[in-house]
Amino acid sequence: MKLRHVLLAGLFLIIAAPAQAATDPSFLLTATAKDFARYFPGQLGNGYQSTLTSPRGTEGNLAYLVAFMDYAKDDISRPAAVPGWSEIDYSAGDSPAGHFWLNQTALDPAVFQDYRQQLNLYEGTLSTGYRYLDHGRATRIEVTSLVSQASPHLAATRLSITPEFDGEVQLSFALNLWAPHQPRFPLARLSGDEMQEAVAAHNLKLEPVAPATPDRAVLWYHGDTHVTAADGDTGDRTLWLDGHAEQGLSMAEAAAIELPAGLQSTDLRLYRSSYRLALNLTAKVRKGQTYTFTKFVALSRAGWGGDAKANRTLATAARTAGFDRLLDAHRAAWSELWQSDIRIDGDPRAQQVVHSDLYYLLSNVTPDTAWPTGACGMTPGYAGHVFWDSDTWVFPALLLLHPQRAKSLVMFRSRTLPAAEARARARGLRGAMFPWEADPQNGSEQTPHMAYVLGEREIHVNADVAIAQWQYYLASGDHQWLARYGWPVIRDVADFWASRATWVADKHRYEIHHVTSVLEAYNDVPNDTFTNASARKALDIAVAAAAAVGARPDPHWSEVAAQLYLPFSAKDGHHLDFDESVPHDIDAWGDTALPALAYPSLDLPMSAEVRRNDFDYAMTLTGRSRQEPNSMGLSPASIAAAALGDAQTAGAWFQRNLTTHVLQPPFNVRTETATNNTGYFLTASGGLLQNILYGFTGLRLEHGGLVEAYAPVLPPSWKSFTLKHVNLRGRHYDITVRRAADGKPELVRHAL
């Protein structure tokens, strides 16, 4: 695995970034005291490591490393939370009411005065400021935190205090050693009914809890990291530890603390317990003087970086270089990423949401590795597992703007191809059968037993995998990559479909039986249209890929593709969601997946008349649904309308992605639905970005490159939008859709 981690020597070669200009407001998300009751944490991350934000800016928060998984007995794999590094606690000292700590004080505007927190998407920093009132003693607090984009092993928090009193204060610089989560459920062997019984027996509920706990939190808890060695040095002001995930990989962590010059420290002690490793400081302060403390942290895991000793060296080197140097390099790295952007003229709200969605993608995907991302990024949502979301929703959103990060997602499928081949063999099938829920480290199937049927039947994921491989080749033009990595995946997926399809002699066609539809409530249907259409495309791609690498395709691939049945109503002239023998009577996912046939990477060929009929029929089904479409259903509907040239409807569906309460305050965290609180839902973030990148532009990746397959559209309120610094086959472009002199949208490319 090729890793772009910054070595120690590189830390001292960083050139300071130029002075920061005023940041575009569309990159700034702000929390005030009004958000205390509804605060949904944002995220700081660089793809390799992540942590969540917190209102005070000083709390100890859960932290994660890429594909660092817990493998407890009888459980599914899940992200192991590593010791939290973000905490710096503060006390203004004794008062007649007692001794209090900042991080244990209830959030109250009367106590946290003049409160303001800002997540700066452009530079990936969280800045928090307030006047903290501790029983008559007031202190001005300023905090800045980052997870370095330039040096991915590093993170840092800088705390400045300005006391409005003379006296003695305490600070605690901690690494939080999380206790093993309880209860743990044996999800690898519990049926659905047994799971419900186990949850109830522990007096728990499968319901969301406001503001930010998802409905399945009792199942999607974090995994455990066992600390095997931990120590610190008061003389060197450092902490360090080694550990390993439950039956998983090793990890290490270290922190180096910088104290303000001239601070009158009266006591500095190392504190250790089962749950906390900290340097606790007591110091004298003077009224009106500002004291700045910085905590530099380095993290690593097996296969990425060294042990605790190496991390201690990294953290102390960062301390020697100084926070400003780390911050400048971090800002410069984010600024470089934002050279590739989507800029909208005429819709400030859409612009801000586009920036937040792109920020969360960039914070959760690594460049130029073979690590994937979970549906909810580096969080326990959906247990950190890899679904088709990675290939069909996130990958295309990154492909044109950030191809190095997109490449990591397809390389994951290549790296885990042997596991997929073993799954196919175990079922008497040829080729490779990729998991429905893949472990991000080893590629094994991790679907909970209660949803076992999805792992066996929601097999469209195999086509999604192959289509993404081909899309990367079309965008990069890299024949060597295709021959070495993409082609084996594409070939094996084609073999899978050729062996999974059934010849129905009396109907003279191939069919695919016993499938879970994209509308997952239908879990045993013949001929799911999205699945069959995707399988057909994967088979056709295999023939094209064989020609590209000089291999001989299996003639059976073309035979199956040409005769694979796609359910269609000849009477009404439109596709069906699945075989006409299946009653379409369950209200799920907006009641139809037909708009997904227009999704850019699939883009099922059809006549203009059928395309219109499909859309009208889909809208009829959606209109009868009693459920709000989840955030995965919004972008396909908008893209399908755009392919029809219907800017009004396309724009209306796009706006629903901004206004249906799937964006949680204050930091635009996208949830799966308006009610389930399943946050950091990168799937829908990728969908929204594809809505613009491909839907509104009408562009599709084909043999000829990025072709104008459909006329561009502009939502009625937009003046124009520009895809900045598109990267296609080694060349760079700005692509703008604007209104021409006649008022119609036109697409203009500008080579850079």
C-alpha cells in the first residue's frame, strides 16, 4: 500500500504559507449559544485520522484511524476508538461553591458568555471563543484545533486563557483511555428478533436521541482499543502509549505539551488511571495576561507509521517547529485541495452546502492508498463498513476534482479481490462476489446476521464495483493501471454475473433471481431492474476492458448482456422497478428506484420518450409515498430530471437536498434521513455533488472522455456554476455552465 505520510525530516522543510486573505463566507459555519441544545458535532479529519468537534473546544472526543477495526468474538467488525487526544481541561481554582472544571460545567449562556465557534471549511480548523464564568472568576478562552492535512500523523489543539483575576489555576492535558463499550451484542449470530430482545433486555431502544444520537446507536457503538503500555515524562512534558484493537491491529499515540514562556508553574504531575493518562499542571496567573498552551499529538497504526517512540519524536519535533508552522502548512495543504472546487453564482445556500459536503468527503478519504471510506466516514455509523456507497456515490463525486482520493476507493476493491473470489467459490459461483458490507481493512463480509440476506442477495454491489473501476480508467486513461488492477476486478465481476444469471428457455432470455432490490424492503425478487441493468453494463464493460488490455473476452459475457431481461411495461412504455410478478405495494425509499437508472455511472440508454415515461411514472410512485425520500433518493431524481432538460424540476429536487432537515446545525452534518440522526452520511454528500458535476452539466465519462451526453441545465435562480480545476487524463480544465445570450444554458470548457 503506497502511503503519503510525512516523515520527520519533512516537518522542517515546510514553507510558511502567505498571509491569509479574508475567507469566503461560504466556507464558514458558525455556532452560537443558541446552538447549545441542538449542537450536532462536526468533524476534523484528513482521511487517515479523525475526531469530532465539541461545543467548548476543549472536551475529550472520540478519535478514529483509517480502517482500524475491532474484531470481537461473535460480533461484526467495527471501528476501534483510539485514545482521545483533544482534551485540555481547565479550572479557575477553588471557590466558596467548590472546585469546578470547564469540561464538566453545564453549557449555559450565562456561564459561557459571548460564545462563538467556527468551523472553517477552507482551512480545516475549529476555532472557539467565549468568556467562561466560574463562580465569580471569569476567564477569556480561545481554542484552535486541527487534524493536519499536510502531516497526516499530526493533530494539535492550542488553548489561550486570559484570566480576569490573580490566582492559581489548574490545567489537565489528557489522553482519554476509553473503557470497553458495554453492552456488546453478538451481531454476527443474532437474528433480527433476537437482536430486538437483547436490546430490550438491556433497557435500550432503537430510537434517535436529539440532537445527535442515531437510531441504531445501541448497535453502532465504537470498538475497543486496549492500551498495552502508557507513560509520560514531566520533564519533557510528553505522554505516549501503545495499544491494539480488540483482536486487531496495533496503534500508537503520543503528545507533547508546550507551556507559555514565563509561566509560574507550582506543580506538574503525571496522572495515570484505567481511563486517563494526563499531565496535570498548577500555575499562578495574573489578571489580564494571556497564557497560551499547545498540545501536539501524533498517531499511527500498523501499516501506517511507527510506534509510540516514533510518535513521541514526531510530536516533540512539531512542538519545536511551533504551532504556527504546523498551522501554516495545514492551511496551505487545504488551500491546494480547494483549487478543485464547485463555484455557484446565484445561490449562496447551495454554495455553502456544496463546500460542506466536499469538506466532509475530503476529511474522510485518503489520497493514493488502497483504503476505502465507510458510508459514514470515520465514525461508527453503519459500523464503518464499506458498501456500494463507496463505489457509486462517493467515488464519482471525487473522480474529476480529486482523482488521487478517488483512486484509493477503487484500489481497495483490487486489494481485496482475493476475499471476493473466495466468497464466490464458497457459493459455487465463478469470479468474485464482493461483500455487501465489507471490512475496510481485509475486505471480508461483515453484514450482521440479522441482515444476512442482504449479503447474499443485494448483489448489485458487484456491478457497482466494476463500473467504478472502468470509470477510473476512462477518467485517467491509465492503461497500465487498468491491466494490473482494474482488469482483474472487471473480469472477475463479469464471470460472477455470467454464472449468477439464469437462462429461462421458454422466455428466451437471461434472468437474475433471488435478489434484494435497491428498494431493500423487497428482499427476494426476480429481475430487479437496477441490478439487471447494472449487471448488463458490467458485462459490456468487461468486453471493452478486454479489448483495451489485449485480452480475450469470454463470449458468454456478451451473450448474457444482450439477452438479460430488464422489466418493462410495454403497455405504458416505461421500465418497472422489478419483475411484473412482484406486487409493488411496500412504501420504501420514496417507493421507486427508477431515477437511479439515470445515475451518471450507470446511465441506462433509452429513448427520450421512455426516459420521460420513466420519470413521470417514478414521480407518481413517489407522490403516493407517505415517507419523505431519504437523502439517497433526492439526487437521482434531480439528475433524471436534468437528463430530460427539465431545469425547474431538477432544481426543485436539488433544493430538497438543502431544506429537508437532512443537514444538521451548526456544521451542515448530513444525515441519512430527516429523523434517524445517522450523521456524516458521505453517501448523500457524494450524491449532491454528482448532481452538479454530472447532472446539471449533462457530462458523462465515455471512451471519448468527458462528453456532453445531455444538454446542460441551470436551476432557475442560478446565474452560472463552474467546476474548477477538473483533472481529466492528465490535463486540467475549468468547466462553466452559464446562460448564453438567448437565455439557454451553455457549457464552456477552458483548458488550464
